Amino acid sequence: MDQRHSSLSATNLAVHHHLNCDLYIHNVYHQHTQPITPEVPVGPSSNPLTEAQYRRGLDWEATLYSWLDSSNLLLKVPGTPLEADVLMENILADDRDHFFISGLTFVPPEVQLLERFQQSGMPAVKFGTGKPDLLEVVRSPNRVTWKVIDAKASTAIKTSHHVQIYFYTLCLTYLLDCSFFRPSGEAGVWLPPDEGFNFSSPSLDDIRCVQVSLLAPSLDRFLFERLPKLLALRRESVDWHFNPLCQGCKFNSECRVTSVEEGRIGSMPNISITDARALQELLNTATSTPDQFERNSVSSDIEDLCQLVSSPSALPTLEKQIPVLVKKGRRILRLPQNKSNRREPAMASPMLDAVKTKTVQIIPNRNFTCPSGEDIAVMLSLVQDPASPKPQVEFFTVSLFDHSSTTTSTSYSGDGSRLVPTLAVILRELTSDQEGGPTVQFYVWSSIEQSLLQSHLIQEALLRDPSQADIRVCIGALAQGASLLQTSFQPLVLSGALLTFLTKGRRVKAEYQACLERMGLPTGGTVPELRNRVIQELERLQNIGPDDQHGQYEFGQIPRVVVLKKEIDRMVALPVAGYWDLAECAAFLLQEHQRDLSAPTDEMVFKTLKTDSSERREMLGETLAARNTVVDAVLTGVRDRVRSGGQNLLVNTAKQLSTDFMDICRQEDLSKLFFMQQFEVLSKLNQLWSSRKDGCPEAPVLLYQGTAPRVRGVEHTFTLVSGAVDLPTSDKEMSFFDKLLVEDTRSEAEIPVEALFNDLAISGLVIPLNRWTKANWESQHQKVQENVLLADIRNVYSANGRLVVSLRTWGTSTRQVLVPGRCYRLSQRLVDFNTTKVLSSLFEMDLLWESSGDDAEGGSVATDKDPRGVPFLQLLMDPKSFGRVALANECLKIEEATQKLFRSLRNLDVGPASILLLKPSQHRATQRLLSNRLAVIWGPPGRLLSSIRLS
């Protein structure tokens, strides 16, 4: 082995944890391929996207330093390595009680670190200079407390961040070894504000701290045991896997070539590190049964896996020993999961066959989320700048491809601010003929673009004028779950609001008219006629929801915007190692006459975006239009490939476009709250569907044992086969039945039964259902009624070395009989008793706000920013109006005199007086109560809260 050693920086350690790659850290330390010395810091690569992300981090640091400096909280020290004594002198020379040090550089304490390595019996590892972004200093009369803080332009804390701040803290703990200087016991990461650091100033509240003692056990083992052992290996003995995380790594190209040449698992695309370990474990377990499978010492991973899946008895034998692992292996290799679909004596894995033959292979699974065709395909390309303080759409191109006859295309481009107006024009044109209009499907290439589009629509809805027609059209057409709002949420909300409206005393004519106007109903007539019209609408709404099939299973069908890259990965296996992009995908899927099409890379698009030219917009529009053309051609190519297999794998077709979206609140603030409440629940439903469409692969699997009588009824006993089951809460008086129990068999020819489950139909109902609510269950898909049980976890305990799970179940069909010895999977369902009530309350407040405006004194017209006597709106719009009351000072004087009297009586040994004396926290709460019109008190039960409740 080459004995040249470099040194490792905290950044190297962080990158190792980010990539989860031992080969990376081994290459860096032993100067493989590209030497790295302590004098050359790790910086961005030549990739412009990586450079932009790196620049965003630098911009955030610069913003943070500038804010600290202007707040008189910054001490700058020279960038050269400081001795510990010099650093302590700099801190003591500063007379501030609280400040931050920037520019700190130090040499790690070699002697102390060497002792730690010797205690572990490992060779020492050399570390480079440490450069924490900030050192927070808090001074008190008898000590100085310090804390390491790193600035990260991320949205969340990552393990790689913890590695850096722990390493810096460890080193400084040894360097600042003085009784007067003490570590705080924490280390922190300073994140930018959610609104973006270009709009909002940094805040001390954005420092996310972690206890160093929680990091120490695992990171000490890594630094002083696993790391030196890893670096002592020969390079060919280092474990590594080529996967999508390797994008951006400087050793990427070499590892891709090696993976293909050596037939590694990484020669298949999009195999995560976790999945690769599962396949390796499967091979290792198979090797222990030589009568069924014999592994050749010189064969590759791909050859071994091919031998394993082609053996008529190897996998069935292993399935009896390790059913969960075999199930996972089948999923990764795209093998049939249902025994009835397994062809003996041999099976074929399209993933393995693609690697062996270097050709595209069809994955024979039915697809429910990519349409088999449409009249018009709309391709969206969205561009963001990774260097931007907050991710946003910088530029877009929308291309329409008419597939109804000869394919023709039209493209529209513009800056991000023009996306919604442009989409609205296109959507109105596509939906102008509602009777015989074309079928339309929207597409984006990547999941990043899909998230960017959805977040852009939500931000526009929250920040712009809520009455703006353009955003309403875009949400109705493109927001996932929009039709679900119309058919499930809003009928329930409106019927609940109407019930409340009708039962709260006499209503005047104007109130009935305001209510009917929201429903889009006639407002003319007498008061009895208006009331009857409201009652009829209430009866109609109560009969919609469960019986309306238009939007009930939207999450189980074609999404409003299809992510094409994800769908292609489900339909075909490409012979590309590690991961593939649009250009590589097009090279395999485009037809012969389309091979001249060139797919611009993400780097090319970003370079065009940053071009300093008057023709930038035109150049970027042309580049993205060319990209959309390639995406459309790839879509056509993958459909042709799938159809050529002779199986009907693309089940659904595109539908006519609908832009309907019911925005029933008029007041701006209530409209935004109404919108956010709905989409919060829809995002939860989308997460559930994402898991359900794949058969809930992460759900715990339970082996059924039998029944056991209990006080509250029969409970079913299972043993845990795989996964994890949370312990039930201590208070189990109320059973929510918040789980779905389904037999763990899956046919690739059918959509998993959980994906057909309509959560909203029973999300706010008490289980077991009664004769009035049972109709909601009967509205579920027939397969759901026949194969799904609602389950409630009653107990989890250990018995005979196995984890036992007790469940209560509820269902209606005789086909839902649990069979001992069979496996069942347990997944989550949505339980939500509050959303309908919240939305109904918002709707009623909106009606009250509008009717109050009509009754304003003097007939004046109130503005949108006028609470009009609605306290909740007053709290939103003018919280200061709930501030100090006029007699606050007098009340405070009386309270102070009362407490003084109680103290005097206590000093005279009057026992009851001690009980009436308030603690400091209770005293502060009382002052708030007496001083303000509105006060919120939160805390454990005590005398003060009890007194408030009694009063």
C-alpha cells in the first residue's frame, strides 16, 4: 500500500458521512488520484452547480458575520493558526459578556489525540488545521463558557454537520484546558431564516444546538477505532458502493468505470447504499447454504445474484429462513413478489439482465401513475439558482406537444414571476371546450422540479392577492389533491358550516344571501325561500363526499403533474451504473429518427442562466425548449418499449383537464388559513400514498398467532417479523384504530389494496362505526372492504425472545378472517378529528366578517384589514389591540399591595397566608392577566391555573 499520508480536515470527515463512503476518505488520506495537502483547503469542484451551492454557503457566512458585526457581537481574529494561550488572551481582553469569534484557526492537539488512539490500540491519524466558523463566548465573573457554532446554508441539520462541530469541540476542549475556560456542553449549527437570508436578518433562535455528550459515544468510536482501522486497509479491501449520492464526488468517474469492470452491485442504477447492503447480506446468507447456492470466489456480485435468482430452489429455501430480506431483495431486483406469479424453474431480473446484456429491459409491473397516452402533453422545465438564499423558480419554459395527430409543439418562456400568469393562460385555453376537450397531462422531468412547482404555487397563493384568478386556476389544475378538496373536504366543511349557520338563532335576509352567494346559488326571494334553499344545499352536500367517485381515489391514480424520471425508473431498467440523467436516458430510449436530438445537461442550463448577455432570456428559452423536446421524445420512447413487450402495463389514460377550485372564504387572512389547513392534510395524504403505491415496503410485518380474550374484547396476537412497532400510549381508554392491517401478499399486476383506501371518508369518525356512520365505510372500494382491517395497537411486549404485538381490529367482511401462520403488514392511516371543525369555524367567521361589514356604523365600507368585530380576526390583524388595559397600573398596584399583605401575615405566622403567596412565575403570569386584554398561560397544574379555572 502507498504509504504517502495527507491529513484529514473536519470537512473531509463531514463529506465522508454525507456520502457514506469509506473509499472517499481512504482516497483523500492516501492522496489517491488528486493529492490534498493541509495547505490546500477542500473547495468546490469545477461543476458549476456545486460551485453555486458552495457560493451560497459563503454568502450565508458573510451575511451572518456582517449582522454580528453590526450588532456588536463579533470579534475577528487573524486567520493564521493561534496558540491556545493567544486565543485565551484575546477572549480575556474583550470586555463584552457575550460575543462570537470568527476567523479562528488552530492546529489539533496531537499529543492528546495520540493518547486517545493509543488507548484504543489503533495507529494515529493525522488531522489538518481546524477552522470553525464561530466560537460563541459567554463571560461571567468566575468563568468563560464557550461553544462551537458552524454556519450552514441548509434547511435542516445533517449528520455531517454534527461530525464537524464535534471534532472542533473535541480539539478545543483539549486546547483550552483551563479551569477558567469551560465548554458549554453543547455545539450548534446556525441555519438561515426560513424566509431566506436576503429577506430576513439572522436570529440567535436559528442556532440548533445538540448536547456533545449525545454525540460523543458514536463519534469517538468512529474517530479513534473505525477510522484508523479503515485507513490501514489496502485500497482494494475498502468497502464501497457506487450510487446516486456519488454525484459531485471528484472520484465519480473512476468509481463508475470500476463498478462496471468488476461487476459490482453499483453497476445497476439507483441502488441505494441500504439496498446494496441488503443484497450483499442476501448473498452472504445464501453462501451459508452450499447445498442450494455455491458462491464462486472469483465471480462478481452481478454473476452471483444472477446465479441466485436463476436457481429453482435457492430463493424459496432462503425465504423460509429470512423472509423479510428475500422480500426486500425481490423488490430491489424487480422480481415478482406474488408466489403465483413466480415462474419456475428460473426467474429473470430485469435489473441484472440490463447489466449483463447492456440493453434496456422492461420491468413487468403494471403502472398506475403514468398515463398510456394523452392528446396534449405539457412539459415544464423549471430552473433554480443553487446560490440563491431561498430556492425559487428563476426561469421556466412550458412546451405543449399535440399528440392527437402529427406531433407539433409550442413553447412559452419567462422569469419565475411570470410562471403563474403564463400557466393560467395555457390552462384556460386547454379547458375552453369542456364538452369535447382534449385529454391533457402535465410532466416535469425530476422530483426537484415537481417540489419547486408545488412550493411556488403555495407561496403565490399565500403571498399574492387571494382573489387573483390566475393562482386559483393553477391550483385547481396542478396542485396535487385539488379535486379531492372539491369532492371530500369541502362538502363536509360546507355542510358543517351550514348546519352551524342554521342552528345559531334567527338569521336576517342579508346573512342568507351572503351564504348562498358563496355557494354560487341564487340570492333572490323571501327569507323562507332563502332558508329552504340553504337547507336543500345542505342535503345535497351531505350526499356528495363518499359517493362521488371523481376525486375519491385521486392519490391512487395519475397525479396532476407526473415526474417522468421516477416513472421511467419503474418501467424500464437502463444499463447505466449508479445513476442516470436525461442525456443518458435519451441515448437508450430515443428512436432512430430522434437520435439527433441533444439533451442539454443541468450544467449547460445553469451556465446559460448565469450568462451575462442581453440575449440570455432567448438563449435560455431555446435551451429549455430543446430539453422539453427531448423529455417528450423519451416519454414516447419508453411507452413504445413497454408496449413492445406485449403486456398492458400502462393501465390508465390521461383525463380532461379540470381547473375547478372552490375558494369559499373572502377575507384575505381567513382565506390563507383555509388554504393552508387543507393542504397540510393533503400533504399527509400524499406521504401515505407514496408509501402505499409500493405496497408499504417499510411497514412492519407481523406473523399471526391467534386470539386472546380481554376485558375490552377479543385481541389478536402477532409476533414481529420485521420492522418496528411503537409502544402504545399509556392512556388507551380511547381506541383510534389508526392502523391498516393487510395480508402481506402482493401481485405486481394489481395496485396494493392500501392505495385504494380513502382516508378522508372515516378520518374524523370514532371506530367502531355505528349504524349512522357505517355508510362511510361502505363507500370504500370493494377490495378495501374485503381485504383491509382497521387495527389498534393494545400492547407490545417480549415473550420467549420474540416481540409480541396485540391488536384489536375492526372490519365488516367475512373475507377478513385472520389465518394463523400468515404474515400481515401494518401501515398508518390518517386520523383527523379537527380539520373539518377548523375549516367550518373559519368559514363561519368569514360569513360573520362579511355580514358585520354590511352593518358597519354609518354605512361605511370596511376594508379587508378591518376585523369587523370578529375577535379571532382582530388577533390576527391587530394583536396590539389586545394589549394593556386602561386600568392596568391600578390593578398592578392592588395586586402588589395584596401580596405585600400576605407576606406580612406570613411573617406573623398566619398559616393560610403562605398558601396565598405566589411564586415568581405565578406572579409574572398574574401581572400579565391584569395588564392585558388577552393573556395565554401555559404550564403544569398549580394554584394559579386552578384559581383561574375556578373563577
